[in-house]
Amino acid sequence: MDETNIARKITGAAFLSLDGVIQAPGGPIEDPTGGFEEGGWVFSLWDEQVSETLGKLFAGEYDLLLGRRTYDIFAAYWPYAEEPENRPMRDAFNAANKYVLTRGDQPLEWQNSHRLSGVDDVARLKAEPGRDLLIQGSSTLYPALLAAGLIDELVTMTYPVILGHGKRLFGDGTTVTKLEMTGHRVTNQGAIIAYWKPDGGLPPYPSEAPIAATSDREIERRKRMEDGSW
């Protein structure tokens, strides 16, 4: 790719449960914060179609855009991954620039790591020529980056499991965002792989939508909503 005048694309790729949980898909001790005990939940439902999707995501050259905790998880694992099946990913992650969005000042000791202090830094990075950016994990990044219009594509791999609690892909602070589905497939294990393009906020309430009820019962319901008794 000619990087001389092409701005970067930011793609977010996430494993999530049917109820939107993104926390600790990779292993039981990956992220137990908040009392989360279901770490490693993706692997009992893993299949070849998910592997194919990941292979396409990680093909070619890319840089990583990470939250600090996901960076810590990756930095403690991937540089030391000696298993033959993990070496290609290890080498690719080692070679990639790791851009870490963090308010802290902790050292970023993994090679090719760079600190970003806020969304404005991400915007400047995105506008520069360079390799496309891939978000892995890092649930805290999505609300701010979506609100700023910085995410170009989302790839969600939704598993047929309900976890009931845990960090969610779209957590507190997420703005109203309309998405356009650009592709999808269902795997043999029932995971839904979907590709989304953020498409702005919702349009105004349409004039042809149903008119709000005005019955006495509806008026009473609204009063109870206002006083908190509904």
C-alpha cells in the first residue's frame, strides 16, 4: 500500500456474548475484575469460520490501537508466545506499532509502543498516512471513538451465550449511533459474524410514525412516570 497520502482506517473487532459482554474471552485469568468468573468463554464455541475471519483481519500490515488494560494483557502474553501456532501472531504484534490510549503514566515497555493521551491524539493519528489501525478488546475505547466519528468499521463475532454480567462493548457514555450492516455470516457453532459501518445518529422521529396515545389512562401513566411511581 502506498502510505504517502492515505489516511488510516480504524477497525474494531470484538468477540461478544449475546447480551453484549466483551470481557475476558481468551482465558480464565485474563480479566477477572468485577468478579467476572467466565473468562475463556469463546473457546467452547470456536470454529473454523471464526478462524477464517480473524485470518483476514490480521492479514497484511497493521498497527494496534489499544486501551491500557488490553495492552497489559497482550504485553504479558504475546512477546513470550513460543508455541509454533502462535509465532506468526507474536511476530506480527511485535512488529506492529502499539498505540495505547491511557491517562496514566505507567511505562509501555513492549517494543514499538506509543502513548496517546486522548481522543484528539487518535484523530491526529488517523489523519496521518500510515498503516490501518485495528482495535482488539479495549471496551473503554468505543464510546469516545464512536462519538468522535473515528471508527470506520466494526466486526462483531457474537456467540450464542448469555453471560449476565461483565464489561460490555458499548458501555456507559456510548452515544446514539446508527449502523449499516455491510456483510454477515452465521458459523456452524451459531456465532454471528457481522460487519458494520457507523452511519451517524438516528434521524428525527418520522412524521408517519404512530401518534402518541392521549387517553385518560395514558395521561395517568405519564404522570406516574414523572413522579417516579410507574
